Amino acid sequence: MLNDKNFWKTHLKWGVILGVMLAGLELLKMFARKVDYSASQVLDLAMVVGFILVLHFGVREFKESFTERLSFAKAFRSCIVISLIGAILLFGYDMLHYSVIEKDGLQQKYTVALAKYKQNLAKDTLTNGELKDYTEAAATIMNERKAELLKGTTFQAEGCLTNDSLPQATTDEINNGILIFQQFYVNKLRSKPEADKEEYKLSNFTSYAKRVLMETLVSYTEQNEGKASTPYVQEIVQQTNDTLASIDPLEKRYEENKSRVPHYDQNGKYAGISAMMYLLYGMFFGLFVAMFNYTSKKPIEEYTPSEETKDA
């Protein structure tokens, strides 16, 4: 069969059609990256539909010209040959595309992939470990701000400026106040109220944690109004609030895991992997196309009544 000219004529025809289709989709994806990233999802769906249709019509045309029974193995082999030809053509096009047409295309694809990866991460829920790390980091920041104050660093706290000589009683009040504040704040965050369940998604958590921080500060201020330490506690918490974005759990998880996103800096490597992936797609889709097109070994024959049956 592989030495048959008609076999190669048919399969080269549909393999070229597949390669041109895949190259055209690659070109459309370039414009989608520049205009609308979400359009690439539609193009991926078009690729699946187009791939299956090309394989189907290719195998069907081969079946019509094949004089013998088309077994499943032969139908599947037909799909593989068409896919292989298409993948080879795509490899050549990708080499041309990312060397001449879109020289920065691989970097753009990587940027888009990173953005999608981060977008998907944002939908995840904060783990208990991440929540523990966050509250510990927030407490560390708060303690650092408190240490700056107690060392005599200039602070603004409702008109109170330099704190070079704070009374020991005030210092003790600040230490105790920050400790109490941290306990309330950490307990509130770690309790995970059912009403705030959505706030524990990575995309929402930092803004929620900052809001809880300020709500806790309001409550603390109302309960400790008139104390000499209260303005300093307020300043410490305010400065902590300004720094919480630096410990965003979403950013932390993203930085720790973004290396999982493939990054290709060589055209040949990308083109080879892309061609291999499309060949695998072809083999996968080919299973269904072959099952649909192969000729059964024992086809069901139309029932014809015998003469004896007619006479009876």
C-alpha cells in the first residue's frame, strides 16, 4: 500500500491541506496575541474541528479509491501519514514564522502563557500553609515597624513626632498593644469565616486581609482611646498596611511556580515540539476517524427471504 502512487497522491494532498490549515491558524494566533488574547481559545477549537474534518475527508477519499477492505489499522495508518505530512509542513512554517515574520513571537507567547497561568492561579483558594505564612509575615512586618519606633526612629503619629525618649510605661503599652492587636488579627484571618469564604481566593485575599487589618485597628482604637500608646500603635499598623502588598500570597505562589510554564528561546526547539504535539493530536483524533471510516470485516448483509419462505 505504501508503494501505491494513488496512496501518496491522496495523502500528500490532504497532508498539505492540513499543514496549510495549521500554518494559517498559527498566523491568526499572532494577530490574536496583538489584538485579543481570548480569541486564541476560539482558534484552538477551530484547530480541533478542522483537524478532524481534514482527517475524515482524507481517509474517506482514500477509502473510495482503495479496492480492498479498509481495516481499522489501515484507516488509522492513513490518519498518521496525513498528520505526519501536516506536522512536517508546520515545522517548516514555524521556523520561517519565528525567524522572519514574528521574531519576538516566542517571547510574546511566553508572556501570554505567564498571564494565563497567573490568571488561573488567582482562582485557587489559599492553603492553610499559605495562610500561616502570610500571618507570620504580617506579624514580622509589624514587629519591624515597632522596633523602628522603639529605637527612636522619627515617626508621625497624630502630631507626635520624634520618639527618642519614650517613657518606659508607654513602651510597655506599645509592646502589649501590638501583641494584643496581632492576636486578634491573626485569629480573625485564620478562623476563615464562612461568610468570607470567597475572600480566601488568591485573587481576593490581600485586599481582604488589609481590610480586616484596618477593621481590627478601628476596634482597637475605640477600646484603647486615651492611652498614650494608641497613636503609636495606629502608626505602626498603618505602615504595616502599606507594606502588605509585598507578601501577597498570589504573587508568592506565582513566583515559586512560574518556572513550570514552558519557555522556548530557540526557534528549532519550539518548532520541533509543536510539530510533535500536532502529530500526537493527529494520532488521537485519528483513532476516532479510523473507527468511523474503516470497513467492517463482516458487514451486515441485507436480509433476503428464500424461495421456501416465500412459498410458505
